[in-house]
Amino acid sequence: MNDEEKWNSGNAPQNDRDTKRFNEPPIYEHYNMHQTYVNETGQEPEKKKRRKKSGGRKLASTISLAVVFGLVAGVVFQGVNFFAAQYMGTTTDDAEPQIETAQLAVSASSDDAASEGTDSSENGTDDAAQSVSAQTGSVSDVAKAAMPTVVAITSVSIQEIPNYFRAFGFGYGDTQQYSSEGSGSGIIVGENDDELLIATNNHVVDGATTLSVCFAGSDVVNAEAETVNMSSESDSDGDVNVEDAVSAKIKGTDETNDLAVVAVQKSDIPEDTLSQIKIAQLGDSDSVEVGEQVVAIGNALGYGQSVTSGWISALNRSISTSDGTTSDGLIQTDAAINPGNSGGALLNMQGEVVGINSAKYADSAVEGMGYAIPISKAQPILENLMNRQTRDKVEDDSKAAYLGVTSADLSMEAIQMYDMPEGAFVIRVDKDSAAGEAGIQKGDIIVSFDGQTVSGREDLENKLAYYEAGESVDVVVSRADNGEYVQKTISVTLGNRSDYTG
């Protein structure tokens, strides 16, 4: 503070109205050593007796106070952590995720142009961040970064076929059941406190009674054999607890978009495996252009992870699969996508997932036409499925839920001709059933069940199999109103199947 500021300061002595120095200029005193001062009475003031300073005593007091303060602070800190963990459900370890996100590590020999661009950047940290996110690597760089994020999925389902030998007097019943195993892929897209969350195709897990997941480095062939063996044991509860495979459960499905999320308990994953796997980095499929190079990773033919590379051949493709479903807005690539690749990752050269491999056009006259679901389209659907409660299929008939409707699938011709929404068409509502009491009517189209889209009769029945009697769910129906279909949300308390089937 300069002299002028001191003079104008409100706290300066010259501005003190309670003294005689008001409006007087400031007085600067000189500090003189051993000078005697005289008070207003003309007498020399009494000298205060100076106490001898005890340095050792003060030092001991300071150390004692520091120790006490440290102990008190430590007790308070631990008490706050204990209270937060017990009553607020939080821990100090929640600041960082337990599993890292995959990052592309570009080798020195790959993409010299990108590195030169980075060196020439002079615009600070923002430009540096953009150059890092835009760096590209070789196929081997992308594979090395993304392999820990891709898993192999093995499913076992029970299939029914007509009993053709019944006509000749062999066997019992009109149908026979047999166990069928299949292979697919998945992408680690997230985690919560207890689970690892994996995105895949709905057709990979559809109808599965047993699911297992193998991570990078696992022996997938042995894991598939173990899964089949576990499912065939009469006393098996459906869990797979072997070194090569980890039991998984379906968290949510969207049959219309051919997407699903499965969950694996972190406690079931070996620690050395948990330290190696990573969460995939999702990209922006809307910015993908025809002619860009891509890499496909998946469990081809159930033999384990394999890597293929190709190019973006086309965008916004529509295809019809063998089961009659139609998929729109797909990415077409010539990267080899074989059976078992479904649910695997299609990555750009920055190591980001831009698509979920879904289908391949199979024909002896066709080569190199694979399709993937764009990640920008899939991401909001996957986030909704990831936030759902993980459920087990209800095997006890005394607890199984019953809706009380008979439904049918809508043909594509009817949907297009009458502008009807896709869903399960209600052709009958049972008397005094849960659906009837809630207000569901004949002619309604059930388009959503507990927040999950419904594509048809079988899809509705599959979703209902995971609910117990007495649970309340929201059912969204489309109802005809003056020639138009209007959606209505109805709350239904599910009934007990045993009350209607005996």
C-alpha cells in the first residue's frame, strides 16, 4: 500500500474521529535501538520485567498439541468414512472405476502423419486432447487395445422338434426335446458395484437356459464343453463355476433392435482375469464414412477371439434375416463376419467401437457382406438395459407370473397396410385375470412390458418368465381410437400361473 492509499484509507489514524489526529498527515516513526521515551507526564515509563524464554518447554508443548490434533483428526476422518459406508452406502473407493477403459497405444511405426500433426500443434491442451483422440493405429494396435474388451459367450437352450417316430410307435409325445449349444460374442460396456455388463445381440442369448462368458486369454473351446456338461447334469442349477468360464445372466433384451445386455458377477471372475480385462471405448458411428478401414473382433465359429479387417462398404443398409425380422440403418463391411462373431465389436482405427457385429449375407455367390448395428443407435438402448434389475428365470410354477392374455404375432403386411405398431396382438383376455382387471382389452397391441419393447407373442412370453406372481409392472398398449393407434400405460399386478393352469 503506497502513501496515498494509506492516507485515504478509512482505517488510517488520521481518519479516526475519536482521536485528536483527525485530518492530520500520517506520522512515520523511526525505530531506534536503546532509545529512552518519555510519556506525557515527563516521566520515564516503567520497564516491564522480561521473562526468560524456555525454548524446550515450548517445543514440548507444540509437539504435544500436534500429536493430539493428529489423533483427533484421524478419529474424525475414520468416523465420517464409517458413517458414510453404513448409512449412505458410499465408500472412498468409488471415485475411480475398478476396471480401466481401453486406450489405443499407437506403435512408433504406425501412422507417422498423425504423429507429425501432433508435434506441430501449438494451441495448448485442447488441441493436444483432440490429436490424441484422433490418432490412428495399425490393425495390430487396434487389436491389442480392444481384445481385452471382447468376450466369448456360450449358450445352451432346449429345442423342441416334432417326434416323427411317433407314427411308427416309437417314443412318447408329439415332440422331443434336445439340448442345443451356440456361440457368440460380447463387448464389455460398463460395470456397477457388483456386476460386469456386456452388450451382445439378442439372438445370441434368446431362449438360453444356461449362459457362460469367457474373457481374453481363456480357453473358449474348453469353456463351451464345460457349459454343455453343466447344462446336461440333472442336479445342475444352471451356474457354471469353472476356471475357463464364468456364469452369466440376462439383464435385459430388445428383440426389435437385436440387442441384449448380460451381467457377470465380479466376485465370480478370477482376480488375474479381472486385472486384464477392460471396458470398451465407444465411438460415434454417425461420423463413419464409406471407405474407412475397420477391424472386427469376435468368437468366430466358437474357436476363440479372432481378428479380421476390412472397409466400410455402405451405410444405412436394410436387411431381412432368415427368421423374418427386418433390420434398418446397418453398417455394411467387407471384414469377415462369421458365425460366432455376432455381438462382437466393429472398431475404427482409433480403437473405438462403432458397431456391434450382427449378421452376414450367406450365399455361395456372395462374398464379403457383413453387417453391424451402429453404436450411436445402440448406445441409448444398451444404457436402458444396463440400468435394469438382473433377474433369474422363475422355475417354480407356484411362483410364476401370469398375465392372462392370449396373443399373436402381427404380419409385416398387416403392420404396413393398417399402420399398426409392432408388438403382441391381444386376441383374448381371460376372465378375472390380471390383464382383465387392469383394463387390457381384446384388440390391444402390447408394445412394452416393464420398460422393455415387445416385438411379438414369443417375446412377451420370454420376458414374463422372469417375473413372479404379485409383482406390479407397467404394460404399454396401443389401442385403436378413431382409426389411429394411441398408446396407453396400464399398471398390472401379475397373477399366479398355478391359479389358471391347475
